[in-house]
Amino acid sequence: METKEATVDALNDLVLINNDRIEGYEKALKELTEQDADLRPLFTNYIQQSHQCKMELGTEIQAYGEDMETGSTNSGKLYRAWMDVKAVFTGSDRKAILANCEAGEDAAQKAYKSALEDEGLPAFLREIITREKELLRTAHNEVKSLRDLA
């Protein structure tokens, strides 16, 4: 990334997708029935993951002397899929909830991939983003596996 502004923008895009992820899983939790109670700890863990990711990203944004975004991607420029997920929950059907969560996880993967595509990204940020992307990839694969079993 050529400028401080571009780096901060990329980090804030990842903060926004994590905010969306938090909201998406909070919505998913509300849609679960008693039969799907086994998903509650998993979704709660994913919410916690995103809080940790965004705090780590926020620390780096503050190190650049900037403020971390607090909104979601409906005010940003990348990957509105989590917003779509939150809008289309179709009741409490387990497979639909998991499919929508998987779509949101796909959006998160795209956001992280986009951030990593810039060759000018400082190496220490590339390491943080790569580690977070892998953490979220594991979540994606877990959700996909559960969806396939539903």
C-alpha cells in the first residue's frame, strides 16, 4: 500500500466486515430454535473471534494515529454480503441459517483476500491479516460442514 491512508482504509474495511460478522451471528442466534441449541456456543465463539480481530486491527489503526471504524459495510465500500445475510434469514430453518452464515463467511474471506492482494502492505500487517483470515477460514469450513449435514 502506497500511503498511510490506503493502509488504514484496508484495515478499516476488515473492521467493518468483522462488525458485520458480529451482527450476522447475533441475528443467527436469535433465529435458532431449541433443536438448534448446539449452534449457540459456536456462533457465540465466532462473535468473540470477530471482537478480537477488530480490536487487533483497531490497535494497528490507532498506531497510525487514526480512528477505527465503528459501523458496518452498509456505510463502507466492500462486501455487503453480511448485510444481505442479516436481511434474508428465513425463519428458524437450520440449513438456511447455516447457508446464510456461510455466505457471510465467504464475504469475510473475500475482504481479507482483497487486503492481502496489495503488495505494498507492510509485512507485520500482512502477518496479522493472514492469521485472522485463516482463523475465519476455519469458521467458514465448520459452518459449511454443519450446513452439509443439515
